Amino acid sequence: MNGAQALIRTLVDAGVDTCFTNPGTSEMHFVSALDTVPEMRAILGLFEGVVTGAADGYARMADRPATTLLHLGSGLGNGLANLHNARRARVPVVNIVGDHATYHLPFDAPLTSDIAGIAAGVSTWTRSSATPADVARDAAEAVAASYGPPGRVATLILPADVSWGDGAEPSAPVSAESRKQVSDSTVTEIAKILRSDEKSALLLGGHVLRRAGLSAAGRVGQAAGTALLAETFPARLQRGAGLPAVTRLGYLAEFVEAQLADVRHLILVDAKSPVSFFAYPGKPSGLVPEQCSVHVLAEGADDGVGALEALADALGAGPEGASGPVVPRPDIPTGPLTADSVAAVVGALLPEGAIVSDESNTSSLSLGAMTAGAPVHDWLTLTGGAIGQGMPVATGAAVACPDRPVLSLESDGSAMYTVQSLWTQAREDLDVTTIVYNNRSYAILNLELSRVGAEPGPKAKALFDLSEPPLDFVALGRGMGVPSARVETAEELASQLRLALAEDGPHLIEAVVPSIV
Amino acid sequence: MNGAQALIRTLVDAGVDTCFTNPGTSEMHFVSALDTVPEMRAILGLFEGVVTGAADGYARMADRPATTLLHLGSGLGNGLANLHNARRARVPVVNIVGDHATYHLPFDAPLTSDIAGIAAGVSTWTRSSATPADVARDAAEAVAASYGPPGRVATLILPADVSWGDGAEPSAPVSAESRKQVSDSTVTEIAKILRSDEKSALLLGGHVLRRAGLSAAGRVGQAAGTALLAETFPARLQRGAGLPAVTRLGYLAEFVEAQLADVRHLILVDAKSPVSFFAYPGKPSGLVPEQCSVHVLAEGADDGVGALEALADALGAGPEGASGPVVPRPDIPTGPLTADSVAAVVGALLPEGAIVSDESNTSSLSLGAMTAGAPVHDWLTLTGGAIGQGMPVATGAAVACPDRPVLSLESDGSAMYTVQSLWTQAREDLDVTTIVYNNRSYAILNLELSRVGAEPGPKAKALFDLSEPPLDFVALGRGMGVPSARVETAEELASQLRLALAEDGPHLIEAVVPSIV
């Protein structure tokens, strides 16, 4: 058996049965070996940013890694921004990056590149397999490494001669590490703080933003009167009717300041202490007010859910936390579309079990409130800030959860980085409905330009203007095989969204909205 | 004056007056400063691969660098593949990569990344400006460094506080190095070899593939009976009626073997000794036959044109080299399109002074022969092998040469990596005509799969099949504001190409062709 065959068999045996790929010549033996391992599904992307973002979205929903298959350093480079986002999402991803044959590297052929160097910034585990006999064990270790905890990007470089060379055998799965129990003393200490009269808040992130963690946090909140906050950009937040409500920290520092204004104790549970997304002249980078103390309940590899449960028990909490306030679903509005009326339509129609991939940026302001009363759903966000993540993540989430509807909420500017996602959605008949908020601008930059204190002249402003020529997303969607429609009123959006949700397969709705900036 | 203002003024004073950009928040002060320096033109790309590829194409035609303006490590990552190609093209490019404010970096905000680490593989000169007082001098040195020789990618990291901080002053240009004269002894030695009866060939690359170098090489060829070869993927090859004809080495090792079969002395002139693009089981990586000796006339920073002239003089060559054989232009064919009939139409209609950006891959086989008799034109190719280069390079070339028609010959698969180029072409009203060869497959990979000796099963073959859903490039072009048409016969192509060449501004022609594989 050659290296590629042993590698793929090993991946499948370790539970990795989905490969998002954009391969090239150096990956041909891996591609050929796919036919020898029927359990491995191969999904083609036309651009590597789609491939890596899909692996991120898949992992967020499947709780296990997909593998990517990428073409040398240039393919990895094209996928780097979404690997950055995956790293920030702390999800498991296994990259397989093809390389030239080991003996070919000294010849410095045109595509020769420093793959390990390019991977270094995003990949916590990186290895180049030296021989066909090594590759299966390397792959098993890559899968184990990707689980962390927390999840991480693991990159296995696969030289072509290691792929095609004989003498390989599959390797047994390697056990991943488990999360570590938080010490009793930490729990006791935090419980003591929460029992005080001073106002406290839990800042929840990462793996505690699912039902189990939220329920435990809800018990803590009820027992100690503690506010429940979530990190600004969670990888996956379960929410909706019946789940304890948590308030995400705002993107703008001013919002966070207001949210933390009277908090005296901020308890971190798999979340980082809040910092400003960008630096602004004369503004602080850290967003924790001076009078607020920060305490860590769980971080890194800690079992945050268990810690929250122990904390609730220590506080003498009942078995059920406070259910959040019952939030009514919005009525479907009428009239010309705005970002807010899009949010109301989404809030009114979001189906049970939906997965929302949200890269709507400035158009997102009222989305949280409008969807708070919707049936239980998952919300996936722009973890690393590198735009072009939303549509690939939606694609991967739909692969992971074929029975759940996926709603991809996209800004026009962000959509154009990885718009090729639509073709993969059509090819795989994925149940993704994309709503593109087309405000014909990089609205966020218009906002940021004034926030950094810069004086916008006409040349500067022109760089945020996407109106000339206008992007026609209906044409772009149809050009990649996705049924597409443009809407300009709330009624039209509701009608098209109902149609899209009722019908399997991908759809695109271009929502023409004014910029909020 | 703040750092950004001094930086842009310094760039303009050093002859860098074009900025291809996709900026973000950390670049807002640079963007704002654009209005203070009217000479700097800013051109927006919707994706960074367009930005960096355009800077490459610009430099190939302008012989001076453009600057890119990119958003932290993720923006640089998105542009990495085309910077790899620019590095291989040995053209000058100056990247300005915005970063967080220096004091913000320890907070590890979401977009924090190791920019220098990501740049390392493509950038020969990398520096992060430490203070506003440093940035202008750093920029002047970056420009000088980018010139090499040979040309290279220089990357200046611009922290936001260096950009917005006061106390900066413009810096005077720093002189670039000149090319070095090749020693008389080297010229004498090569002349002696060429005077022998053994068959010799010049392998020309880089800067000698323009009129001056080609003319000198033509004199050498006439005096010594030496064959004139060119590297496989030149950054810019001047060719057409009246210029000495050179034969590009083939992409496939088998072709190169045939081309070098009876050559006993291969003389490198700013070209590398030929190597196989990829490794194949049981095939050699180096492509120089055993009986052939390789000699270097000029390399690296050497003045290859001067060396060729000295060599011609040493051989007693006359003032004019042999003009190549007069090649008739093809007639316009009729009937259903094939890659060959597209080539004939292009050969028949290519206008004088055209710039051809060629990423037509498997569809390109007869292009060279069919265009050999066309009026003098420039041919730009896929220097680094990272596909997605052709349309951005065409974009940048059109910016550099507004009075020359640009023909962008694209494969369907390659087009989809940086298809956003079309929007910039429309926005800037660039005179680029794109012909997309749509054979609905990654035809090159079908070819390579059999060449590497892999057995293609149905899963493998499906990964090279782009027919489901079919890509509609007319819709994609129109979706980005480019007038677009589909053609299925040679007559239709000729008609549409005539229209496109007669009319200013961008056009797209989708040429439906069968795959040659």
C-alpha cells in the first residue's frame, strides 16, 4: 500500500471522513487513493479559502476535524486567512499540504516554497512526513493534536514521494487529551466572590457556549445574581427560546465599556479578558474598567462546563437555571428593506435547528435581538476577524449537518473574498440560504475611518464605495449554479426566504439595503 | 506630518505612484493620507490576490514597483500566492502591510498575526517601522531594495501608531543598485565554446527577453549558429514580427528532453538550468541531458544584455542579428471552437503593441506558433506556477500601459481563484479583453494524474470535473460590470474579439472549448 492509501485509511479510522480540497499535481496520488477508501468523502472548492473555511465550519458543527488537501505553499497561502479564523475558533482542523518529492526540493522548481514557515502562524502542530512508513502514524498524531483541547490546526506536509511510495501501513488512532477538571479551590474561591454583594458577571466563551455550559451558567446566574456575558465573536453559540440568554460583548469598545461599567468581578470561563479589536488613538487596548477585577474559572484545556456545574453546586443553585425572559418573535415588517427589517424577517422565519453563519458586520446590529425568541439554533461568527469566512463556514456546516437548514448572512464586501463558496454549495446540493446585504460599500470602514480620527477626503472615501460598478449578486449566484433573487422590500424578502427554506439545496437572496453608516 | 503622509510622499518621490489596495481598519490613516498626496493613485481590489497580482503585472510593464496596501497577516496571506509568482518573476513590488499599533500587539486581539513570518517566504526585504520618524527612510529603502537587481518583493510593516503618529518627514529616494558588468574572461570563455563545432544554445530569461537582449542574442545566434531558447515561464517576453524568434522550453519534461536532445553546450543568460516543474516517479528532476554542459554567461545581478552584446562583438557578429523566419498570420478558422482555433483567431487579430497575459494552461499549446507572426507584443506568463495569476497580472499591466490593449487568456479553473479582478477592470475602465477557455475541467490535472502513474477512479476524476454545475462566465462577468458574451464557433469568437478590441474598457468572452485531455 502506498503512503497516500495508508494515510487516508488512517484518517478514516480516526474518525476523519471528510476532505475539503483544491488539489494539484503534487497531490495526485492522494487524489487517486481516495477511490481505495470509500468512506472518505471528497468535496471540491474552487479556491482554497473556501476549503479551509469549510473545514472550520464543519468542525464547529461536527466537533471533529475534517481534513483539507492543499497544493504546496501557494495553496496553503490562499487558505491562510480562514485557517487564522479557525485557529481563533479553537476548532480541530487537519491540513494535508502536498509538497514536491523530497529529492525534488533542492532543484527549486517554480512552486517550491517554505510550507512549514507559512503554516507556522496558524498551525500549532506541523510535521513533514519523511517516508511512506511514517505517514500513517504522523496522520494519527495530527488528528489527536487537532483535538487539543482546545481544538487547533494541525498541518501534515506530504511530499509527493511519500505519497506514492510503497511500504506504508495504516496506523491505529491516537487518543486525544481530555479536558482537565478545575480544582476545588478555584471553584470555592470564585463562589466566594460571587456570594459578595458586588456586581459580578460570567464571561463565557469557547466550549461552554453550548446547551450544557449555558444551563450550568444559568444556574450560577440564578443562584448568585450574576450577569451572563459571552465573548464578542463565538465560534458557536447555542441560543433561542428556552436557553439561558447570554449577552455578547459588543464589537465597539464604547459598547463594551457600557456593558462592563458597573461590573466589579468578571469571571472568565474559556474566554479571554476583553480587548479592543483594533487600537484607536488615545483609547485603551484593554477594555476591563479599572474598578473591575478579572478572575479565571476555566481556560485553555480546562473543563469549563464541569467547572460551571461545580460552581453552581457550590452556590447551592437549583437544578434549573432561570430561563431567559420570553422574547416574542417579531412580526414581518413591510416596506423598503433596511438592515433592521432584514433582521426582523430572519427573526420571524428562522426555523428550529437552524445554523446561522453570520458575517453581516455593520448590518448585524439588531440581529441578536430580533432572533432571541426564535427556536433553538446555532450562531457561528467571525472568530478571527479575517473577512471572507461566512460563506465557507456555512458550506462546511451544511456538510456536517445535512438535515439542518443553514442561513448564511453575508455583507457584500465580505462575500467577495470567497464568493466561490456558492459553486461548492450548488455542486454538493447543500441546504444553504445566503442573504447578501448589499449596501454597496465597505460600511465598516466608513465607520472606522471616523473612529480612528482620520479625515476622510474623496480618495479615501472612494476606497469604501462598492457602487461603481454595482455588484450583481443574482448574476454571480446564477453564474455558479445557485438559484438567486433580488429583493428590495421586506415583503419580498419574506416571500423569497420562505421559498428558500421550503426547498432543499442552495439559494441566494440579494437584499438591497442602505448602509447604516 | 504623520507617518502615513510622510510615507506616501516618500513613495511618490521615489517614483512609486500607484497603490493597489484592499485596506482595513489598521490602514485607515494611510487611506486618509492618500488625499494629501495627489500624485498617488489608489486602486481598489475586492480580494488581496487581485491586489498583489496586479502589482506584479504593473511592475512587469512599468519596470518600477507599485505598492500594495494590505490588512495585517490575513490580508497578506490572501495575497501570498501572487507574491510567490512575483518573486519568481523577479519584479519589484513594495508591500505596505498594516499592523496593530505597537502597544496593542501584546493584547493578542483577534487579527494579531506574525506578519513578518508570513512574508518571509516571498519577501527578500522585510522591516517593521518602529516610529513615525523612521517610516519614510524605511520606505525609501524598501523601494531601493525592491529593484534588486534582480527585482524582488520588499515588505514594510506599518503599525497603526507609526502611521498616525506625528513628527515624520519625507525621505529622499535611496539609489538602487545597478546591474554588474560580466567579466571579459567569462565572455571570452563562452565565445570560445560557441566557436566550437558542437551544438550550443542560449537559454534566455528574465531581463534579456526584451528587444535589446533579444537583438544581441540574435547577433550571437547568427554569428555562431547558436539556438535561442527561452525559459518556460518568462515574466515578460517581447515577440512578434521582426524580433528574433526564441523558442520557450516546454512545460512537460518530455518536451524539454526533445528540445535539448542534441545540445552539447547550454549557455544560461539570466535563466536557471532547466528542472522539471513537478517530480514524477522514476523521472529525473534536472532536465539537462548527460552529454550537455551548462555554462553561465549572466545570472543574478549581472547585466545580461551587456554580456550578450559583448559576446556578439567577441564573435565578430554584424550589427544586426538574423531576423526570424517570416511567419504568416493564420487565417480566421471556421466551425466549432477548439483551443487551436481560439489560438488562430488570436493570432489573426492580435493588435500591435498588445500585452498578452497568458494563463491558458492546457489550452495554450498552439498559441505560441499561431501568434509568432503577429505585430510586436509582450507575453506575460505564470512565473511561479500558482494559478490565479493571469487576470490580476492583466489588470496591473493595463494600469501600467493605458494606451495598449491587454488580452487576458484564462482557463476556467484558474480564472476562479481571482475572478474578482473583473470588478477592478470595470471600475478603472481598463482596456482588458478576457477570453476564458471554458472546457469545464481542471484539464491539466487529468493530464497530470496519468503522468504521475496514478490510477484514476471515479472519485478522483470527479475532482477535476467542473461541469456540475457549469460555470457561467457571462453571468459572472456581467455580475461584476464587465460586458460579456459566450461564443461557440470561431466566427463568433472573431466577431466578439474584434468588437472588444475596437471598444475601450473591459470585455469578457467565454469561449466554450473541448478539453484537449
